[in-house]
Amino acid sequence: MYRIRLIIICILSINVVKGQLRNNIFREPYLLNLDSADFEMYKFASSNERLGAEFITYIRNHEYSESHNPGYSLLGQQIRVGFQNKLSEKDILSIGIISDFPFGGSYSDIKTWPVIRYNRLGNNYVFNAGSIQSHINHNLIEPLYNYEAALVKPVEYGLQYIFDNGKFRWESWLDWRQFSRPKISQQEIISFGNTGSIKWFESKNSNLTLSSPFSVLVLHKGGENLMVGKPIVNQLNANVGFRGLINNKIQIEAHLLNSYDVSPRLVQAFKDGIGYFSSLQWYQKNHTVSLSHFYAKDYFAPLGPSLYNNYNPELPYNISKVRNFVHLRYLYGKALANGKAYLETRLEPIYHIPNKQFAWSASLFIKVKLGNGFLLDPSTYFYR
């Protein structure tokens, strides 16, 4: 039954997934037009070369207080430096570096990622090779994909194809997350993803847009030829939903989610699971308010946040068979210093319905940019 449902999801659902906050702190201001199908980030003002840098301070705390999901904190700073060269009207080379330092850490805790990307531009499409457009750019709903990866693993390496003509959007990507080292029994880890978008109805008179979303995400861990064998893992997540957008200010949506483990041998608590995610969001100038409800049984998304999962691999013996909670989120974001800095704060209370328990999250982000900012930010792209 689960396999049949999953096949139906993959065939019938076509649209980009937008069940996340806009996350402006990780996006450039000119990429925030909800209706633009133009590849703004590839437009050069005068010169064929651009240079920029960004400094991001992040403080994020989760107080979940659950046996399988106690919570955690992320505090630190990132430095991002990027350079772009326009090789031709259709070819761009981007080179940069991201360095992250967690507060309270030592020199050994500093992590650095090179960013090297080749862009090929066509009529309504972009092909990326190297450091692909990552994380929130995929516009996966948060029960599938954790946007905090933009902080803890800000670069994805692989191949990516994006098509957008304003009515139809499609994105496919491969992210080679870890290569195999047989002598130390290190597994290769690869993720594959697909999203797409069709606008079923759009009226400028009523400012109403209706669409239906879908995504399919696969995580693979290889276990062949290792000195000490490890299990092969193939985990799949998919979703389909409905979305309505009114005046670019009010967004209503609902999604059906499915998780399915097709590994040769089960390596987690559940083989397949199901979830339901609904959300109402309101945008007004610097303010965003989101009210969502999530229900799941036997659900697990390996690349998703622990809040939505029934199973946590880090605490495998503590399992939550059912997730059922209401999530209220308030976000305030404001540009400072004539657009050279951006401040964003978040407060997110959570109410777990079965056990009548409250939890919460709170965040503070500050971004300062020099020059053109981090032009090849793997987390930025136009957002629909």
C-alpha cells in the first residue's frame, strides 16, 4: 500500500515546495520577488567581474525537552568571500570560500568549504556544476529538509539543472555529500532531489495564485568494499500538496508526506511512514507570522530537522510513534546601514497536543555585506 501511494505521489504531483519561511537572511534582496522567473543573480551591472563578502552571526536555540529530541543550540559566525567572472553571455565562473567558527570553539572547530561553480545559462534554464545552489534554494518543506544546513553544511557539491518560464518550474540535482574511503570504512553518501512547479490558476485582478506542490528526495549510503562492512542505506521522502497565495501576503497550504526505506536491510526504527503538514503564513513588510500543524506516524526524513521526525538516529532507543503538534512562528527582519546589513529575529513556540507540552525555539541572525555581498551564495536563488 505504501509503495502504491508513493508511486501516485511521484506521478501526480508537480510543483515547487514552499512550505518554509522565506529565510531572507540567506537570500540577496534582489532575489525576493515571488513572481519573477528572471535569473536576476546572473545580471551584471557594468563590469564582467564582481567581488564581494559577507559576515553572518547566528544564535539559534531549540528547547524541545523530548526524550528522543531534547534540543540543541547553534552559535557562531561565518565569513563568505566570493568572486564572479562573466566568461560570455551564457557562461559564468564563480570562486569563493566559506569559513565557519562556532562560539566557544577552538581552532580545530573552524570549518572551511571551497565554492567553485560553473554556470551555463540558456532560455529559461540554468545548469550548475560544482558548488550547486543549495538548501533553501531547493524550496523543500521543512519536514523534508532542514534549512539549518545553510549554517552547519553550507555547500553542496554536484550537478544541478533548473528550468523556469514563469508557469512551469523544474529542478533536479545531485549532491555528493561524502566520498568512500574503504581503508577507514567511510561510506559514500549521495542525495538526489527533484522539485517542480505548475501554476494551475493565476489572476492578477484578484491577486490569487493556486498551485500543487511536489518533491522527491533520496539519500543513498554505499557500503561496498569497506574494510569493516556497513549497511547500504536507501531512504526516500516525497510529498504532494496544494497551495494558495493571496496578494503575495497570505499563503495557505497542505501537504501529504511519505517516507520509505528501501534499504536491503532495515537500519532504522520504521520502514515506511506518513505525515500531514498544513500551514497558514502572513507577510507584511518586515513581519512574518506562520501557524502550522504537523501530524506524522512512523515518519523519518534523514535530511530533515529532528522536530518533525518520529525517530532520531542519535538517540535510537527513544522513539516517538506519533508526532502531533502546532507550531507558531514569528519572524522580524529589517535591512540596516542602507542595505549593507540585515537583522532577523525569530520566536517559535510549539505545543505538543497528545501530552499537552510546550516547547520553543528562538533565533537571532545578523548579516553584513561588503561590495556585492557573497555573489555565489549556495543558499540564494529566486524564490517562488
